[in-house]
Amino acid sequence: MAQQDSQPPGRVSEARIAGALLLLTALATAVAVIGRVAADADQATLAESLVSISEARGLYGLGGAARLISGVTLLAAAWYLSRTWIIRERLGTPLVPILLAVSGAFTAVSGACAVLLAVSAPDVAAVSVDPLMENSELLRWLTGKIGFAAAGLALIVAARYQWKVGGALRYIAPASLVIGIVMQFIWFDAVTLLHRISGVAFLVWLIAVGGMLFTGRVERLFRRMTAGPS
């Protein structure tokens, strides 16, 4: 197994790069949430939301741009994860990076729609709902939910392999499973509080798993597993 995960001198492993990108995803996600909450754009009707966006155009645009960036960094993290020796040697499943890539792509589209809304929203005195605004909001809503749900599915799949490899990942595995399942409730508007809890939990998951990948801890655990009992 030493041949599989050995790196040329001075070369950073794909797993460490993926970890750094997951940490950047967490940072961008936090900025996106702060911008959206501060803009207070989640209103009962689209017309009311456009009023809030017009009054806090900069904050809402910042949140949308950060969401776009978080999607791109998650997509890049998924690509690097798919190229790790862990995935190439079938110690982990490529389904996890595939689902994360799907999540990143849809999240990026959602963020781009939010930026478009921030740029295109009319002044407060002239707020009206036109087809462009309506379609942009619908696409933002749909792609955001698909992206979040896909990330949750990735956590559910990852939980099995985290449990299998053992070590610190075995402690994270149950949380991955629970968080991933709860994230699927994003489709039900009646459980808004649950959305917020799962969102925070996913952010913590990104920091924890991203940090373990970045420091090389995940690779060390997989090396230990493949080495077998000493």
C-alpha cells in the first residue's frame, strides 16, 4: 500500500487539497448564510422578498456570491476527492465525490440566481414581480434544495466507510448518517427550524472532515486499516 499513497517530495496529496477546499466551502457557506439572514429576504411572498432584497442589495448579493463560490469550491473538492488513492484503490466509494459534485454544481447555480436577483431587483418604490424575477427565484429555490439534499446523500453514503475505517472517523460516522438524513427534510417547508439545525450541522461537518483531510489524518486512518493488525 505504500506505493499507492506515497507522494513525490514537495507534492501535496489530492486528499489534503480536497480538505482545504472543503474548509473554503465551509467559510463561503458561512458568509452566504450571514448575508442572506442579514438581508432578511425570506418573506411570505416574492414581492415582499424583492422589497427586502432592494433594501439590502449588497448583503443579499454578497450572500449569493458566497453561495456561488461555495458551490465551485465543493465541486473542486469533489474532483480532488475522486482522484485520491483511497478512491482509486476502491477503499472508498466514488459515489461520495459524485454526489458532492452534484451538490456543488446545483449550489453554484443557486448562488448565481441570487446574484442575478440582487442585481436585477427594482428599487423599493418600483418593486414588481416580472417573469425574470419569478423564474430566477424559482430556479434559486429549486437548485438550492437539490444541492443541499445531494450533499446530505453524500453524508449518508460516507457514513458507512467512515465507520469501516475506524478511528476518529468512526465517531463521525453516526453524525454523518443523522445529518444526511435530516438534510433530506429540506423539501418540507413546515420544518424550518430543522433546516437551520441541519445547515449548521453540515457546516460543522465540512470543518471537521475538511480539517481531517487537510491534516492528512484521513489518509493515515486508511493506511492503518489496509496495513491490518501488526
